[in-house]
Amino acid sequence: MKDKTTTAEQAMALIRDGDVVTTTGFVQSCIPEMLHAALEKRFLDEGAPRDLTLIMCAGAGDSKGLGTGRLHHDGLLRRVIAGNFGRMPKVAEAAQENKICGYNLPQGVISQLYRACAAGQPGLFSKVGLHTYVDPRHGGGKVNKVTEEDIVNHVEVDGEEWLFYKATKIDVAFIRGTSADRSGNISMEREALTLDCLAQAMAAHNNGGIVIAQVERIVEDGSIRPKDVQIPGLLVDCVVLADDPEMHRMNYGVQHNPALSGEIRVPVEGMPKMQLDQRKIIARRAAFELPPNGAVNLGVGAPDGVAAIANEEKVTPYITLTTEAGAVGGVLAGGSSFGSSANADAIIDQNQMFDFYDGGGLDLTCLGMAECDAQGSVNASRFGGRLNGCGGFINISQNSRAVVFAGTFTAGGLRVAVEDGNLRIVQEGRNKKFVRLIEQITFSGPFASERSQPVLYVTERCVFQLTPAGLELIEIAPGIDLERDILGQMDFKPIIENVATMDTRIFREEPMGLLDDLLNINLSERVTYDAARNIMFLNLEGWSIKKKQDIDDLARVLSEACDKTGKRVNAVVNQNGFRIAEDLYDDYAETIEKRLQDCAASTARYTTSAFMRLKMKETLAARGVQPHIFESGEEAHQAIREQQS
């Protein structure tokens, strides 16, 4: 049997000029730091290897020079294919200065391309990236002028448009694990995530390349149980022991947390609560969109606060939080531990998680935003003179059933105060985020609208929704002035028709009682019956249908109320401030209208929203119903009185 243990220096000596190197790591976690440091040292000492191509999914560094940030030296890299450049700013700077070639591709695509490489396939067909900057009609993911080769093609198959991503063969794979025997079998019992290590190793091995694994301990052959082996030894060429614990941290902020690796479970009741600032306000409002029994993804930054709110409101047992890095369930971690989860139900490989996402498995995602335009398109990849990268943003936002973009209304120095339930802007941010023209399209509003994808834009002071006509303002925080604090801080005027006040519970210190709302516990209170006039009132004012379960719950409540009357009634439906997710109008019309037809002799609906009146008329007309939807409650009641007389 071959002993594959070696030193980092000996392993680096195997890398040749011009090799294609892939490395593992997610944001600040699971990074093979010793291997990156050893590659940097060899280059500085010997001037070799040179002109490498670096392929990586997510950012793998601390943004200050660690991780792949070590590889910025002139001549070391010739080309970079990455989902994120923000964690290696000097490499990003080299790309922006046209010193190296570069591509910024969706993280999930790169992750899945490892499997294509391993299987000897030429590439990957995907709809991910259509109508964004990755689409070759909008740049093909190239980050500068010296990058000329097309690695993304727009194709048509059976009348549908697709993108074809070319696979790049891999010569060297840097991976990481916990334990390895001398034959190279590797386990990951103390790792927070497994990521794409198996696929990367297979891709390099099957191309005749080399696989270098960093581990924290060497164990006797045969001591790792077969089902615990994450990467079999037949794929591994070199095993490097990280004898310095600092080079094998769980992440840059945590040496080791057994709750994140699944070694123990910790009580969640004592987890710290967020202070009531703009981040908590945003997370609280976004949390109202959580779908019970649904799968949810949370992005980094403002969105990851939703996990803390879900825990604080005792909602966590009723949803399944996930990360693109592979964590399923538990309480998602933030900060340097982002991507992992305490008390996770499972950890799966990153490429498999993106299969789940791309296939429509997500019910909701909450993501950050840097810029947004009047059509609802979002830039989260290149802004403020910085090449940050899309990460998993494109995969996730395009394929989630519903999307919430969450972030502060302005950026750079924003300070707010909550006083007696009102929000006050203490200091406005220096930079506007709602602009006339975004620098790069990471999410296409028109494409989402074309597909009837429900999209909200949540800030600390207001909420917008995506409509076919563009961005519509639907909620304003108490204490906020429309002209001064919203329109005065935007480069365009949104659609303004019916604007409600954001839920006042968001701006109080005590818990919001969110669980009752999400489970529709009090929904029956929205249906009342006036026996003297034989009128049933359905008060949907301010309520939202966010998911199919809401429709089912409303239908149940209606049926119970109708059964109690024992006869056909006249129904008045208040739809003021009522919102239906764009993809659920047909389900609502089919289910709720059927209930009303079964129990109501006549129905009068009313709303001050011209958009809602038009949308409901179109939806119902498609089912052979020709309703008149009134503008006021008085008109609706008058219509019922006339029918009764």
C-alpha cells in the first residue's frame, strides 16, 4: 500500500506552469489554508508555478489576504473562473486592471461543472443566467476586455432558450477533510460542510491530474468506517497534515464549533436576540414571508438575520432553512460561519443542493441587493467600482418560487432610530440603491415578471413589489415621510397606488407573535355573518396570500362559515390592501371563487387598487366569471341591497 502523506512543499512541487487548479472553501469556512500558503510561498521563492487558471465556486478567503487572496502575485495567475471575487480583492483588482483574464459565473453552475468534468462531458446545459450579465447577449460572464474566449453560449433546444457552459478540464484539486489514513481515504467529521470536494477530486483524477488533501489528523488504515469516507483514497494523491491549528480553522472567526459540524446539538433558546436596528427591522419584515413547511434559503448580510428572527419567534420548527453550501435545517449561522448551521438535520454536497435549488425545490429565498432599478432588476455582483461576483445569487433568485430582496434603502453611513413605535432616519446613507440604471443585471425583473415569479423588495423604511409595469411601493414604515425619506432618496418614481403601513409590531421590542400569522391561526376572525341581512363579510384587508397553504386555509374557513349558516348567503369581500402572490392568482380564483359560488347567492368585491381590480377581472374572466369589482365598500353594499330588493 502506498503512503500518500507528504509535506505541503512536496505537494506544491507537483504543480506545473499553466495548470488548472481548483480549490474548496465557502466564504470563510472549510478553506485549505495551508495549501494556499504553500502555493504562495513556492511562487515567491521560485517564481513558479506561473500562469495558473484558478477555478472556485464561492469566495474562499477573509477579504484581507488569506485563502485565495494569497494568490494575487503578478504572474501566478493567468485566468480566474469564479463565482465570487469579493473574498480576494487584489485578484479582483488585477482582473479590473486587465492583468488577468476572468469570468464570473453562477456558483451553482461551477459546482455542477465539476461533475461534468468528472464524467468527461463537454459542459452543462442550464437556464441559470438567462437575461443576466452571464448571458452571452449581455457579456457572457467576462469581467474585463482582455477576456475574449466564449465559455457560455446561448442555444435553443425544442423551442426553449438555454445557456451552455463549457467545462474546463482540471489538473489540480485542493480539498480539505478532517481525518485521513495513509491510503488517502478522507472523512469530514469535524468539518462544517462537505462542499464539492468529492466532485473536484474526481474531476482532477479522471483528467490525469493530482488531488491534494489537507487534513487535521492522520489515522490508521481501516479505522475510518466505509460510509464515513467522503473521498476514497483511490482519488487522492497527496495528504498534507495541517500541524498548525491556525491553518485548519473551521472558519476564520471560529477555531471549532461542534454544533456546526453536527457533533453535538445545542439549545437554541439561549441564542442571542438581535437589537432593534435597521437590520432587525428588515429581517422581521422579511420573516412575514416565510412559508410554513417550506424550504427557505437565506443570503449573506441583512437576509441572514431572518434565521435569528425565526428562532426568536419560535418559527424554526415549522420551516426548513437551507444554505447553498449544503446545510439543511437547524439555525443558520451568520458572520464568519455563514453557510453552516447549528443543529442541522443534514449536510449534503454543494452541487446536490444546487440541483435541488435549480429544480424548483425552494419555496422562498431572501437575498441582499446593492442596486435596483424601476423594472425590479437587481445588481448584487458589480457595484461601487468593485468586482464582487454573483456567488449563488443567480441560481437561487431565478429558481426559487418566491424571492425577497432585503437590504437598507441607502448605503454608506445610514443610521436610524426607533422611537415610540416610529422609525426616524438619524443619518441618511451616502449612496442611493434605487437607481435609474444599475451597473450589472444579476437578477432580471422583466424576466421574473414574465414568469409570474413573486418578488418583494424589503427595506427598513418601505416595501416594494414587482409588477408587470415595474416596481410598486406597497408599504411605508410608521414615522417615515414619503417625499423626503423615500422619493427624495430614489432616482425614479415607483408605482404608487395603495400604500399600507408596515406592521407596527416590527417596530416594538417585544416578540411579534409571528407564528400565529404564518399558521393562519386567527384567519376565522376575518369571516363574519350578519344573520339579519343574510350577508357574509370576508375581510381580506391587509392580508396576503403568499403560498398555496394560505388559499387552502381560507377555503377551509369559508366552508366552515358557510356550513354554519345552512343556506345560501350574499357575500361582500373586502380586498383593500389585499395582496396575492403573482403565481397564485389562478389558484385563488379556482379555489376561493368555487367556495363562494357554492355558498353565495351573490358576491360583491371591492378594492381601491386599480391593479387588483384589473388583475382579478382578468383572472375570473378566464374562468367564465364576469364580476364587477367595486372601488368602495359602500358601492359593494349598495349592489347587494339592490339584488336583495
